[in-house]
Amino acid sequence: MKLKVMSKQYYLTLDLKADDQLIAEYEEMHQAVWPEIIDSIKSSGILNMEIYRTGNRLFMIMVVSDDFSFEQKAAMDAGNEKVQEWETLMWKYQQAVPGAKPGEKWMMMDKIFQL
């Protein structure tokens, strides 16, 4: 008997630095994401993740299991040296969106319409 895995979706945004070379490097890095990062994402309860870009604005869709928690993911990431190395590297390319508090990266987006 298969158990049904319930899921939720989250939508987040982040900016890249407005530099064509850095944006190209960022996209290249995401064509070969380190296996440890993929493992970390999956083990946290993220079932699917997609990132889209227009200009220097990124948009992420995360489909997560019902037991996923941002707090638990943050705690897992804090204790994972490879994730910390990846996040430090990614910050070379990323910048906070306007209105983000110091230290905030990916910002949750509010749903304002659904058909």
C-alpha cells in the first residue's frame, strides 16, 4: 500500500547582481549543482524545485512535503559544510531584493490572485 504524500507550494524571489558575466556564471553553476546540495534539498522534504529568471530577478517554485519546515531546513543547512560552501559561493552572484532585512536572501512571495 502506497502512502499519499501531501504537498504544499511556496514561491520565492531573489535578485542577481546586474552583471551579465555573473548571471551567465550563475546559470552555468545551476546546470551542474553539486550532488551534496541536491541531496540536502531532497532530504529536507523539498519534492520539486524550479528557478526562473528574467533580467536579474529570480523566481523559485518549491513543492514540499507536508512535514517540510523552513526552520528545520535552516538548521540542517547550518550544520552542513557543503551547503554553507555553496551558499557562500552563490552570494557572489546574488543580492537581496528591495525591502529584505539584513541577512535575508530568498523572500517569500504573497499570492495575490488565483483563477
